[in-house]
Amino acid sequence: MKSFKRISFLLILLSLFLFFISGEAQEKKDVKKVEEKREEIGGFGLTGSREPIDITSDTVEANQKQNTVTFQGNVIAKQGNTTLYADTLIIYYDPNTQKLKEMMAIGNVKVVQLDRRATGQRATFHQGENKVVLDGEAVVREGENVIRGERLIFYIDEKRSVMEGKKGGRVSTTIIPPPKEK
């Protein structure tokens, strides 16, 4: 029983570490470096930090038969300047290698990093494909700029994202021009 707990704990830490290393360099303190980082990630806000990951939830369940670890109820996962909020977070892992296959955040999903926020009803992190899909009234905000659609697909390796509208619907974008320099 003790080794099961230890393996489950290590699996959780490994899975969440892999979740947060999907794209971007660690936070820099000055504004210029923050701007460079924004260009690197392309808009979703995952960090490549080795900082500790803090997770809180109402319950945690490891299921070896289903190869899952489930965080349920008011889930908050924080690492550095990035925070993920969701009702449920499910981690799927390969039973042979114990490596992360997929993570799914379900219900009232919100990812916050600096002045960026992405919200939706479900976020799926596909480790093998190195992409993130945010479904269900996806909204991404950076400062006052906003893009809304039904589904956002973020291709991490390509630093490219695609927002899709509902069937027959459209994507809505609001861009606020920067103030004039004096």
C-alpha cells in the first residue's frame, strides 16, 4: 500500500510537471522579457518552469485499472505565474511507462498567466501530439484583447493556434490598439 501511494504521488507530480512544461520559458522579471515570452508561447500560457507545482482539490483518486489520477472539486494547479482552475482534472497515463498520455480539465476551466486568461468548459492536453484543445465557449483574453469561439486548438511545437466557431457560427475578435506614444 505504501509503494502504491508513493507511485501515485510521483505519477501525479510527473504528470503535472509534463503539463506545465509544454511550451514556454520561465517567467522573467522585466517587461521586455515578458513581451519576448508572449511571442514564444503564441497565446495560451503554459510554462516550461521547474518550479514546484501546488495542487489543491476536494479529493484525489488514483485508479490503476483505468490508469488515471483524478482530482475532483475546486481544482487549482499552480506553478510559477500559471494557474489552472477546473471542477475536475483527470490525468491518463501509460501503464507500462507510467508516462503521461493525456490530461483533461473539465468544468469551468480557466488558465491564467500574467494578463492572459483562457476559459472554456473542457481543456484536453494531448501529450503525444503536443497540443491543447479548449472546448465549449472558448474565450482567450490578453489585456483588453479578446477572441471568442467554440474551440481553440493550440499546437505547442508550431507555436500556432486556431480558434473555431460553432457549426454555422463565427469567431469574434476584439483588438484594442495600443495608446499613442508621446
